[in-house]
Amino acid sequence: MEDQLAGLKPSAYAPYGNPREYITSWTDKIWISRGLGHLRDHYAREVKVHTAYGETYGFDHVMRNSIQRMVAFPNRGGGHDDVIWERRGDNGFVSAHRVLNNATHLGPWTYGPPTGRNWVNRGMAHCLVQDNKVVEEWVVRDEFAVLQDLGLDPYAIAGELLRKSPVLGDAMEANTSPVFAGRIKDPIKEGISGPRPDRYRRECEMILEMFHEVWNGRFFDKLTDYFADTCVCQTVRLRRVMGIAPFQLEIMSLLAAVPDGEIEVRDISVHDSVDLGLRIGVIWLLRGTYSGTPHYGPTNKAPLNILGSSHFEFRQGKLVREWRIFDEIAVIAQILAGGGREAKAPG
């Protein structure tokens, strides 16, 4: 196991002991202790934040959004599942941060007046930190799980977001939105977070090959080449499947709705630690059309750009766990935008 701090200046993560502590400690200061002012200590003034709905730019937006979210969910808590960090130059790193969130809807939010109900979801934040500041962030959340817990209609909310939000519509198109634009030639060498060190190449190649063969090649039988028989996938709506056959069907169910879908890996980070072993964080993008099974209501051939994040755990050369998150509300909004339909749940 190599020393992943080697070559990384302590100033990149100061005043903390390492990048993992940098991410978890200031997150807790902000969301658990309610020290929103600490956002200034960790976000660059011109930070770029990318989501499934588009982009926002600048620190002021981060602050405004955070205080509104804190009022809506004042008891928001959760646990840090993992921080998969990797060096980017001598004074920077990328962190793939996975969190299990829980809160009570006690204040007004974009989804409407407080419901008083509890919710649980999982989210992933892929952050690029340079010179001790977050300069760019890619955020993926399981918003369907939130709405499901709050007793709200996800299809109606997606329709409202489509009508009201300034970052929907054209911002979702691959040719206008930076989070979806262009193609990544070789994410092992350089992804959306920039050039990465040439390390753990065999494991990275294994991940790329798995996406190419299983997802894009539709060789679902080859899942056993990459995953252990006792593999576990934890995904949207807190769904959990275990074993090869259920794992295959979990992938196939999404591709059945987007049968021409092709997935592209856009960023990779790798971390190996004594306590958690070797893990790989991936940002991916699935492009296609809603032209297959009516998983999200009547099909209409709407173009889809599904931004997702996966965290993989290795044991003895095989993948044993995947956490796979994407925002189904953003998917539904794109379907409504593409077809001009009223929001309607399947069935």
C-alpha cells in the first residue's frame, strides 16, 4: 500500500490531518454545528457547482442555498460513509464523498410547505480542492427517496421544477451544459477533475472494461468477471440487491427504459487505506432516449442525460460492493421536457 499523502503538500488540507478529515470535519461544522460561515473557509469565491439540473457559479449561491436548506431541514444529520480522495497536483486533491442523510421537513422548501415527515437518502459530492479551497463540485442526490418519504408526488414535483427552475430545460442539453458536454477520451489519464496520477491502473482499467462490456456491450453474463458472487449494490430509493442475478437485473432495468443508452466514465478517483481497503469513485454519464419500458411513465423518446456517481469496493481483486446514485427527479423532468406531457406516475 503506497503512501497517498506523498507528494501532497499539507497546505492542501490544512489545518486537518489529511484530506478525509478535511472533508468530514468542515462538513460537520457547517451542517451539524450550523456554522455556515465556515463555507467561506472552504469554498473558492468563484466555485462551480454542477448538478443533474445544470450549473451554478460563485460562493454566494452556495451560501444562499445552504441557509434555505438548513431552515427547511434544521435537524439534518447523517453519516460519512466514505471519502475516496486522490491527489491532483502537489497542492490539491479530488474527493468522492458519500453521505447517508436524514432529516425532518420542518420548514418551507422548494417542494412546498413543511410536512413534518422524516426522510432518508444518500448523496455523493465529487469535489476538486485546489490550494485548500473547493473550486469545483459535482453533486448527485437521490431526491426520489426524499419525496417518497415526505409523501409527495415525485412526478408532480418534477413537473413543477420543469416549469419554475431556471436551470432546467436547455441547461440539460449535452451541447450547452458543461457537466454533459464533450467526451472524455481517457479518464484514467485525465477526467473532468483534471489530470490524475498514473496509479492503480489495473483496477481503473477493470472499472472501464466493466462499464464497456456489461453496460454498453450488454454482456450481462460477464458481470461475474468483475464482481464477486456475493456482490452488493446499494442504489436509488435506498434499494439494495445482493448476488449476481439481482445485480444484473438492477442494471438491466435502467437500460430497458433507455435501450439505446451508452454510459461514459467522466472521472475516476482511487484510494487505498488500511481500514477500508481499495475503493474507486466514478462520475458517469448515461446518454440515450426514453424509448423502452415505461419505467417513469409513458415513453416519448425524450433525450436523456443521466448524471450518476458510483463508488466501488475491491476485495482480493474483485468488486464486492457498488453504491450507485443518480437523480430520478431530474430524469423525470427531462422526460416531461422532451415530450411536453403532464406529470403522471406509471401505472
